[in-house]
Amino acid sequence: MIGWLFQAAQRPLAQRVIDSLMACRALLFAGRRYTCPCCGWRLRTFTHGGLSLWPRRHGYCPRCNSKARHRRIWLYLAERTNLLSAPLRLLHVSPKYAFSRRFVRMPQLEYVGVDNMPCPNLTQLVEFTALPFAENTFDAILCIHVLEHVEDDRRAIAELYRVLQPGGWALISVPWRADRETYEDAAIRSPAARREAFGEEQHVRLYGRDLVERLQAPGFQVTLDAADSVDDQQRARYGLLDNENIFFCRKCDG
């Protein structure tokens, strides 16, 4: 049901209806305990996502459907990058609704949202390993919880590097563990086996500490902003979890 709703939201009329329903729902969750940095809504608790009315600690924002990871990343974008203020051409890989609903309204951004399946605020259907853009096209890239779904992730990373302007940056996040190497096995195909091995039915690997090397391979300079760098006050105010690590990747000039 939730997936159907958000696929339908790619159509402008359906998107407006769903956004209106979410705005109404947000009134039911209004409060002072938490703030969603993605939309600015103040709320008493989070939800189970979609159009759910059931409360869930550290869940989804009832107004914009942001997950805890999205709220963490929005804070990083606002505090550590120029994305929300500078005139940039942004590539958003697999658009996240909590972000794209804002980005498409920002006059300084030239927004391009791509995915391999329909979703809200989509600009173009693509294959992640063969992006249909020229070299050095974008100033910034967001790729949030995508690479763990891509079988040839090294090629996808190389494509992100190729289409990024020299001096530009890509923010990449994935499920990640620092205490082990990346685990992947192409023989694991069934949804049940993938869930057991990698955590979700559509994942094809669980990333480990060698992810930095994979990101560096095409030329990225990589900085890890670890989840434990977020202070307890921010974590409590914005309903954050302690497992969302951000890999900030810059393409060198020249």
C-alpha cells in the first residue's frame, strides 16, 4: 500500500493529494518534543511511514516522511555544505521524498532526480551503472542507500565520479559496519536469503571498512563523518539513530 501510494505520487495531481493528506496528518502529531529538520515540523512523536497514524519512536516524520537517516543527512547538508544556499546543479540518485519535495522548489538548484523505477520528483529513468550524462555535469550528488542495491557497485561509483564537476562533491551513505570487510556473495539470490545475509531482501551486500577504498578507486577524496559524531542533544531533538554514517566524497580540481 505504501509503495503504491508513493509510486502514484509521481503524477502531479496525486502528489498534491498525498502531500495534502500528510499535512493533515501532521496536525495530529503536532507537539514540542521533536523537530524535523527536513521540513521544520515540530511534533510529539514519529510514525511508521507512508500515511500511517501509528506512532513509532525514531520513525518517520508525519509531515514529510523523512526517516531518521534523512534527518541526520539534512543536518549535515545544512551545516557542512553549500547545497541549500548556492546555485548548484544537483544529481539526486533515487530521490528521497523528504528531500526532493524541498529541492524542486529551491530556485538556486538545477535539480535532476534519477532512478531505475518510477518515484516522486523523478526527472529521468536510468541505469545506475551507465548514467546518461556527460562528464563533469554536476556540482553535487546525493546517493543515499542506493549502492547496496547495485550489483556492479564499483562501476556505479565510477559513474558518479565521471559526471561530477572537478571540485564538486558527492554525499554517499549505505548500511555500513566498521568492524568487518564488505560481505557479498553473488550466489545469494532469493529475497529470504538476502534478508538473512545482508539485512534486506533487495540488498546485494553489507558494506564494511573497505568501502572507503572502493570510493577512492576512481579518484574521490573521502571523509567519513561517523554517526557517533552527532551529540546527544541533537540526537534527542531530531529523533536520530546512532548508525547513520556519511561518506563525503570530493572530486579533485584538474
